[in-house]
Amino acid sequence: MPEDGKPAVEPLVFKAYLTRLGDSLFLDTIMPPDRGDRDKGPRHLIWIVEIKHPELTVRHLSEDFIAAHPNSISRVVTSSPLGIKQLKVTATTRELGDYVSKHARNDAAWMRPGRLRHR
């Protein structure tokens, strides 16, 4: 921490909603508009959550999986002037819920797990 006691970077604060769909838990984290997309809209990050006390495992929905299955959910792909592609899901809340529920147990649909452990 710098000498003045203030953090060098402001912490990023998310809104988050934990919900159960079927037998699975999902976390929808929402990045504020000023830290979200190039169009300044909020950005949702979808995670599947498993709780096995004392460990919490989270896995982010894979953009590669969505891109590899173009007809499975409504989405658009944009490209920056530098050629950087960004995938944005445009499905309704219900369609997204159905999609993540359908693929909850498909390991290819989720990124490598991150684990948090209670001390």
C-alpha cells in the first residue's frame, strides 16, 4: 500500500445475484457501466457455483464454447479497430437461464475452476 494509506487502484465493486436453476447454483456478477463494455453498458459475467464445505468452486461461462455453437444462443460478435473480437450474448433472461441450465454439467461450457477455501 502507498505511503498515504490509499489504495493505488480503486477496488472494483460488482453487484452479484446467486440463484438456483434446477439442481445447480449460478452467480450473475454485474460490472458497473463505467467498467463494462466499450458501449458503456453493464457487463454480466455468469458463473456456475459448487459448494462442498469448506470449499467454494466457481467456473466462468466459456465464450469459446458459445462461439463454437453459434445457433445455441442469441449473440453478436463485434470487432475493435485492432481486430480484437468480443462476444456479447443478446438472449433474454429466460433464454440465458435455459442455456446455462442445459449446459450445467457440460465441462466444455465452463472455464477451468477457481477454488476458494474457508480458513
